Amino acid sequence: MLKLFTLENLPASSSDAVYKICLSLESYGLSDDCVCTFENYDELFDAAVASLQDGERVIIATDPADYISVKRELIGKFLLDEYSCPNIAEKISQNADDGTASFDMAAECIIPRGALFHLTSDGLLSGFTCAVLNGTLTYMPLDFVRVDAVIDDFISTVLEEPEEENLQSEPSSEETGDANPESEGEENAEEPAFDFSPSVSRMVSALLQLGKTAAFATGDAAMQVYNLYNRIDGLSDVINFVEIVDEDAENTDEDELSESDSVKTIRHAREAMFNTESSFGAAISDVLTSENEDGTTNYYAYIAVAEKKRAKAKKINTSNPNDLELLLPHCIAILCDTLTEKLDEIRKKEEETEAAKATPAEKKPEEKKISKGMLIFIAAVLLVAAITPIIIVRMIWKNEETTTTQNPFLTSQQSAPSDGNTSSAFPGIDSSAANGTTNVNAGTTPAEPTATEYSAQSTAAAAPSTSGKFTFYVFGYGHGVGMSQNGANYLAAHGWNYAQILANYYYGTVLVSGDTYPETIKYNGSAYKTRDYLASALESEMGSSFQKEALKAQAVALYTFAKYYDYTLGTDSNAFGKTPSQACYDAVDEVMKYGLYIAYSGTETALTPFHAISAGITTSFYNVWGGTAVPYLGGGRPSYGDYEAKDFKTTYSISSADFKTLAKSKLGVDLSGDPSTWITIISHDRAINENVGYVSSMNIGGKVISGNDFRTKVMEGKIRSHCFMLVYTPDGQ
């Protein structure tokens, strides 16, 4: 059931906005009986909790003057995680000017993590929808003008049921009586069940023709499209592949329902579009199942295509288990065809507009006689206008907001920590934490670093060349996942404690106390006393010159990493062997005294990789090692101070002849022709700017390889990070 909750005594303009919401949502089940008003917000919140526990869809709408404060109160009331939405910030920035009333950017952008955002026309007072308890909560502003866009987006992404399409496959050999010749054997088995490449080709051609781009949220289906990179010309020019990680997907209460699969697919498509500033976003869900009334199983998946102002999902079904392998390929084809149709519509409109401009109007429109019915209608409109002028007056209003200072160091994933103490069960941190866990994220905010803007340069020469050199402009040091040691030291110098540092880099984890440390840890085949191993590793990784709180944070990360791998490590795990200083022993002793380690989803040991210097922001586990994304290693964590590190930016050059030899020995690739065509960056995470980031995939002479494998296995560590910009310079230039 859909319910609208608001206050009783509202300003005139807000009352009119309530009427507009009711009118717009009437056909979706919002009747007069479902509009509930309350004297104060405490009563409203209590009623909302009861309805959400019953699995209902609740809309809370508030006056613009209360909108920000109530939003924060809602997020706190339902124990939701705050998230600074970059899409809202971008919308506000695009529309803000000198005439815009003062506002708090940070507060405007806050929504619950994992929520579906509903942008207003200018971004201010944007709404959201998220799963809470057993129901769904939507938050809207009672702004008569801005609420229109929120309502439209809420309807299209949440209320409207996705279109359904049944998968029609060819009948099986059993159904037709045809035999399956064994003579065709293995060759037949390698043929794809369904070739969706023509649909992808048509979509790519349409995008190229209009100069548009599309972003695909990564998943099983999207990777099938990605694998067509070498088969379809232009695909890499117009298609971006974006990893969307739901950080809280595995960290929800058992009695809390997640957002519907169709809404989640739409959100992934929209996030992919906004994160890459593409013209369109696209996403395909995993294969899902449901039970039919007759006891059979229904297999289905959702596809979603997003544009700047709208998004739509479609459900693809099959009840035939033999069609299961066809489901995702068909979803790809349908999604690409859907996007191609939209592009064709855009092209036709552009052609019609150009034709209209080129052809002067020659005919005046014919005069039409006014019918008797029309006269009656006009009279009725005039009568209504005469008796309700007050409504028009009530629509004209101005919302004044208090000016607050925005912290310039806010990122898209974290509000800046505030000054003061936080709850913790550990020494040096005031207050106490129940059950020996803490999830702290506060401290003195460091000064904003001054980052130099870098732009990628084309690797193509002015004219084809036969030899030259490649220059890598490299940012950071190491794989970039998890904790930056330089960043940890910088934060410690600015008053952050070890728990706060760990919470920043391993976002969504908790610090657990009371673990029983083993007597020994095995490293490179030899067993060492745990205290000695941790102190030696700490000295080798950081050293006594680092801040005490940074050393403690590193000690916890070292122990947790060893615990994750059952206390058996190889030389590729971390540095080891230096004689420990007293400072390192002291840090280890304090960590061991309280039995500290980092956990995720209860007491499950977290994976805690670390590196020397990030590119100013961490990258994801998936970007570096692929496989299954790790929620608390999703990247995008701010690493304050890394921009200021002495070796933040380094360069490395290699001649085209030497690189050709390297590619042959390491990859088995024979490179020939113009060297400017040998290396292509396929995708990166934009850690530095739109053009430069941690490289997730690249093409070397037709062979696709990850950026981290290129750094470690091909370049053998000669480039310090896989966040780099590449420039090719022909000889003589």
C-alpha cells in the first residue's frame, strides 16, 4: 500500500504541493484515505515505522524549510548510512549561479547509502527512495515547482512495473525429433547459443553516428559485450564499462528487505551513466528465479536503459530450463536494440529539426471554428480562474535558507570527519563501545591538499612512425587497494587515531577486540613468534619514523591479513626481515594487548591489503584482481596527503624497440607497424581526472591485460602504479 505522511499545519504553497503529489499518484493507489497528517515529526516517525514494518510503501513529504534537518533525522532514525551523492552535487553545480539562494551543498547531497536518488530540476531538495525494515521509504520536498521532477522519477523508477518479454527460443531436438549428430562434437559445442553481436554492432554504429556514448554497469552480461572488443570496430570508443559496487549489500539486517531487483538494475544503469558522464546508462541483472503457481520455476532477468531525465526497466522471462543459457545473451540483444531505437528517434528528431530550419513556413494555419462544446469548456475554465486566484498567489513564494560553510574536502563517498571524540573500546579514544566493536570515522579534518590537474595526451603521432619511446607518467606507488601507508601517516599527524584511519580505508568494516593471537605466524616457510613477526613486518613496511597511530593501524592490518590467510604467508604478502625498533614493538604490544583485528559482516575476518601511496583516492579490489568484488574494498576512499608525497608522481620511459622485445617475452605478442597503435587504454577509474586513473584493462597488440598485471608482470615494477598516463613520442620529435 502507498501512504503519504506529512504535517497538519503547512504553509499554503506546501499544501498545494501535497495536492499535486496526491493528484499525480492517484492512479498508483494513493487515495485520500492514504494521506496521513500529524501534529509533529515524532508522531509522524512513529507511524512511519509501523507502516514500514508492515511492508508498506511510505512517502514522507516535508516543507522546504524543514527538508534538510528532517532528512538527517530520518537517516539517523532508521540507522541508515549517510552517503554524499555525486549526482546531486553535479546537478546543483550545473544550475547554481549568482542568483541562487544560499544553501549547504554537503547537506543537500546527503542520501542513505544504496538509495535511489530522485533529482529535482536544479538538484536542490532532491528526493530518494530506499528499503527500510520490510517496506520502502521515499522522501520528497513540498516544493510546488521542484517536486514535479521528483514525482516523475519516482513513478518511472519505482512505481511503474517493468515491461515483460518472454524469451522465445528455437525448439529443442527432443521436441522436433531431430537427432543431435555426434559427428559435430566439440566444434558444435563451441558455437555460441545465441549471437548477439549484430545487435551490439548496430548500437555501436548508432552511437558513433550521433557522437553519443553509453556506460554498461559490469556484470556477467556486460562482460560478454566487453569480450567483443576486438570484433566490433568502435566499441571501445563509445562504450564504457563501469564497476558498480553495493557496499552495504552484505551488511544488512536479516529482517531488512533490499530494493527490488528492477529498481536496483535501474540504479546501476543510472550510476554507470552519471559516473562516466555518458549519454546513456545500461545494466543487466543477474539471472533470477521465482516459483510459478503450478510449481514450475520461472527464470528471468532485468535490463535497464537510463537517460539523463528518465530510466526504464524491462523483464525478460523464460520457464524453460533449456533456455537458461540463452537468457543473458537475449537480454544483451534486447538492451542493445532498445538503445538503438532510442538513438534512431533522436536522429529522426534532429533531421526533422534541421529540415524545419531549412524550409521556410509558407502556409498559415487554417482557422478553426470554435464548437459549442469548446465554448462551454472555456467558460468553465474562466469560472474556476475567477474563484481560485488565491491558489496562484500561494504558488509564488521564496524559500530562505541559513548559510553554512561547506567543507571543501568532502568526497563523493564520505562526509568529512568532524572534530571531537568517538565511541571506542580502545585506548586513546574516549567513551566506550558495546561488544568490543567500533565503526569510527571522526577526527580533525586535515588541510585540503593542492592537487595538480593532469590531462592525458594522445599516444598517436602526427604521422606514422617506425620507432620512438613510450613515457609513463605514474601516480602513486603500489596497487592502490586498501590502506595507503603515506595517507595513514598524514592522518595520524593531523590527530586521527588508528581506529579512525582503518575505518577510512576499510570502509564498512568494524574493529573487533578480544581475539586470541596465535603463538607463531608462518612466513616464507618459517615460523616466527607473532610479536616478533608483526614488529619486523611493521619496521619493514613503515619504520619508526612514522606516526604512532599510523604504526598501530598498520600493525592491525598486518595481523588481520595474516589471520585472513590462516597465519601462513608468502613473500608476496608484505615486506619482512628488518630488526624492529622499540616504536614498532610498542605499537604491536598495544594491538596485541587488546586482541584487535578488522572484521566484516559480524566477526568475519576482513581482507586488508595496503600500499605505499595512492593516487589521492584508492581503487577497488575488482579493478586490480578481478573476480568477485569485495564491498569494503570498493575503492573511491579519500587518501588525504598522498598528493603531497615526495614520490607521488614519477616517470618512466622505454624505447619502442625495448617494449617490443618485452611484449614478446612477457605476453608472446608480436608487435609491428606504428608503435603509437600498440597500446590502448580500454578502461580506468578516473582517480586523477576524466582522462587518467587506475587502469582496469588495456590492449597490447590485440591482447587484453589488466593494468596491475601490466605493472607487475610485464613492466616488472618499473612503473610504480597502474594509475598512469601514457605518451608516445616518435624519434626526432
